[in-house]
Amino acid sequence: MATDETKINSNEAGILRRTGRTLLRITGTLMIVALAVVAVGLGSQELTQRADAVPAPDAAPFMPVATRKLELASGYAITRSFVGQIEAQRTAVASFELSGQLDEILVDEGDVVKAGERLARLDTRLLEAEQKRLKAGQSALEAQLRFARQTVERLSKLNNQGFASQAGLDEALARSDELVSRIAEVDAALTSNAIQIEKSEIYASFDGRVTQRMVDGGESISPGQPLIEILENSAPQLRVGLPLDIAAEDLEQSNVTIAGEPYEVALITLLPDVDPVTRTRTALFEVKAADGVTFGQTARLSLQARVESDGLWVPVTTLKEGVRAQWTLLVVDADNVVRTVTVHPLHTEGEKVFVQGAFPDGISLIASGPQRVSVGQKVNPQPAS
């Protein structure tokens, strides 16, 4: 019994000793931490005092950026180009109205012809023989008519004297009238024959150049068969198909280049109908001072048009692609802070672009080096040179 009490007292004494040692360690640690805090505070205070004693450095200057005022415009001009073809003002394909044998052809490809110059001729021997026959028949009828008129005159006198019957006189008058009609018929045949002889020759209807000869001579020709093609060699014309939104007054100031060279043109007409294939209207221009221009050459017609739309011109380099495929510009506001403005490009011309957007008052465009600044940065605006 005494032994058990002694053991209990011994255990309690051990617990007390361990608790005391733990408290001593904790107390020592807290004292060390307190000393460290005091030392840090004293060191911070000392550093602060030393820092306060050193003069503050000058503030860094704001970055200079080149800016220019926004100059709003009411629209912009565009150039529209259309391709056309040079052609002769008049083209003719010569042919005969009558059939027959080609007797001679008097021009060759490349020859220059004058208006009224004979180009080809049919063999007219049969027509000339028919003409002689008709003239001979006409002479015979005229002789018969003279005799018939003399007969009428004699019978008329005898009838007045009672020596000739009225029936004989009427018969003579009828014979005279018949001969008059037959002579008129022969006259008509001679006129037809003369026209056929005249149409057996073809002549140039205008000054031009022979571009193609389809026959060689000696062939049997049918009516309307093409023989010779002639192009007028005066001022050529330009044929261009244009959209329906272009009016005649838009074509008064037209620029035309052929093989890279500019030419002066004048509008001849703007046809009122629409080409069923191209759905365009045809404009015809006279090309002036067209030396060296060849028929069939391609020409380029340029028209100046103005688009009315509020906006401004900016350098292409100032545009930045934003989110959702939007384009932005970097600008400087009234407080010299960099901001962004969303714009919509409408037209590009060389190194500049015409844009639309909402532009607040008092802002300036960063004209160069937009990649050197960022949104929200304060800068020092400088006028762009």
C-alpha cells in the first residue's frame, strides 16, 4: 500500500517537471520572438528614416508620341475601271444583189479605197445583149406608132368627108394606143435592164481599208454572197459595256488608256438597251488623235466617282485588328491618355484607308509608332511632321 502511494507521488513529480520545462521553453521562444519583432521594427524605422533623408528622384517624363488632329471628310473618290474594244465606226461587207459570174475584182486585202471607188464587176454581156434587143424592139414599135398615128389622121379626115367608116377610125385609134402601151412596156424593160447592169458593179460606200477578200475572180456569185470587207479608216471608236448605275453625264470626264498610253475620247452615245448576255449598257466613244491605234485592241476606261460618307483618311499602319474581327485606332484623349476607337474601313487607296467610326471631341490620332504605347498609358503628344 505504501509502495503504491510512493509510485503515484513519483509520477506526479515527473509530470510537474516536464510541464515546467515546456513552459520554460515556450517562455524563452516568446522572448526571442519579441526581441526579433522589436529588432525588425527598430530596423524598419531606421531604414525609413534613412530613406526619408534621401531626396526622391525626379519623375520619368511621359513618352513622346507623334499625333495629328482628326480631319473629318464628307466622302471620298473612287476609280472604276472597265475594259472595252477598239473598233471601226463603220464596217461594210460588199456583195452583189444579182447572181452572175464575177468578171473582175479590183482591190486586194490591205488596199485603201475611197468612197465611190469601184470594187468588183459581174459579167454583163447577156444584159448588154438584152439591152440591144430591147432598144431594137423599141425602135420598131416607135416606127409602127408613127404609121398608126398617120393612119388615124387620114381616117379622121376621110370620116369627116363621109368617105371612111367610124369603125375603121376606131380601129386605127386602138392600134395607136396599143403601140403606145407596148413602147412604155419596152421602156420599163430597158429601165430594169439598166438597173441590173448598174447593180453588176459594186462601189465603196465610204473611205476605208479592205480587211478581207473572200473571192478571187471568175466564180459564179449568188445574191448576197460576201465578197469584200471594208473598215472605215477614220477616227476609231471604243465600245465598252457599263453597269446600269452609270449615266451619260458620268462619262463626260473619262480617261482611256490603250496599250498603257492615254487617249482623249468623246462620248458618242450610251445605248438605251441592255445586253442580254452581259446585262450591261453599251457606251460608244470616239477616240481622238488615234494614230497607232489598231482595230481590235483592248482599251481601259477609268471613271472617277464620289461616295458620300462621313469619315476620315488614316494611314494603313495605324489600324490594329481588335476582337471579333474589328479594327481599331489608337488615339490620345484630352487628358493625354491612350485610348482605342473602333472603326469600319470603307476604301483603301495606296498607303491610306478611309474609315468610319465614332470619334469623341478633343482626341488626336497617333500617327506613327502605335506599337510603342498601350491603352491607358499617359503620353506626351507631339505634332506629327
